[in-house]
Amino acid sequence: MVPKVNGPEQLQWVSEKLASALSGREVTQPMKLIIFIESAIALLNLREILEKGVELSKNGPFVLDGVVFGSDDFCADIGATRTPDASELLYARQKTVMTAKAYRLQAIDLVHIDYKDSEGLRKQSLEGARMGFTGKQVIHPNQVAIVQECFSPSPEKVDWAKELVKAFQEHQTSGKGAFTFRGSMIDMPLLLQAKNILQLAESVQKTKQ
């Protein structure tokens, strides 16, 4: 993990330092790198940062894997006041998840700093999952189970996704684009959503093994 990445030149520096440190060593695969976005300038530069990270991932010592939104340092940088509903961070969160997903990277949501507030954590986690975040930062062991539950697709959702994908595969032979499934018109965007659910469910299952 690399904190406080404000510009693409910092990823270039990290790549060069890692390459030098790993020189002469047998490396079977590049390490996965996660970066923290924690300032206004970092958010403004996020597209350029991720473009550089993806470029360096092609032949460098790391593969850029995800982006973490560092909310508290971000608030301090812009002079915002943290509130329980985090409304002051809505734009920054949305830009972080949108830009990360544009480059097919994980997007990790802000931390819920009141570790005793389980209901607040659940509400914020569900909100982040609906926004498209892959996961959420935690600062206390008691937060882990709630976050995992909120970011994991429900059994009903997984069943829906499996049946939709199966129905689509059977429908493909007809050569048509959209079709009806459980009373709803299905096209490629919804199919992609179903596949994402299955991929997420598989990833969650692997962490439990």
C-alpha cells in the first residue's frame, strides 16, 4: 500500500524503487499495489494517476489493484467537517469509485471512525456497496463482519444472477439481444451486473476458505 499519492510521478518513483530493490531476485509475479487518495489535488489528478499506474503495471514490478479513499486526511486538506452521514464527502466518494471502476480497479470506501456505532457502520457500508465500492476500510476487528456482510451479495441475489446468466446462455442461440427474465427486460448491462455479482460471490467465498 502506498499512502498519500498526489500525482503520477509518485507512482513512477515507486516503480523505480521497487525495480531497484528487486533487481537480481527471482520474482514469479508482480506484487499487487493499492494506493491511497487523501487530498484535493490527488482527487483532481486521479485519472492521470491511474493511467500512469495501469501503464506501469504492463512491465513494471507491480500491478495496480485498487484505490482507497482516505476520508479523514481529505477532510483535513479541504477544511471539511466530518458528519455521521458523510454528506460532505459524497462527491469525492463518487468520483473515486467512478474513476477506479473506469480502469477496472477495486475502489475501497472511507472508514467509519466511530467503531462502536454498528448501525451507522452498516448503513454507511450498504450505501458504499450501492455506490459501487468493492469494499471498505476498517479500524477495529468488530467492524469486519458487518462490512463483509454488507459488501457480499445475498444468497437470493446470487441465485438471481446464476439463473439470469443461465437463461441468457440458453437465449443466445436465438440470436436476439434483449429478452424477458422474471418479468423484466434483460440486456447486456444487466447481464454484466449479474456476472459481477457471481464474481464477487466467488471472491468472498475464497476469503472464507
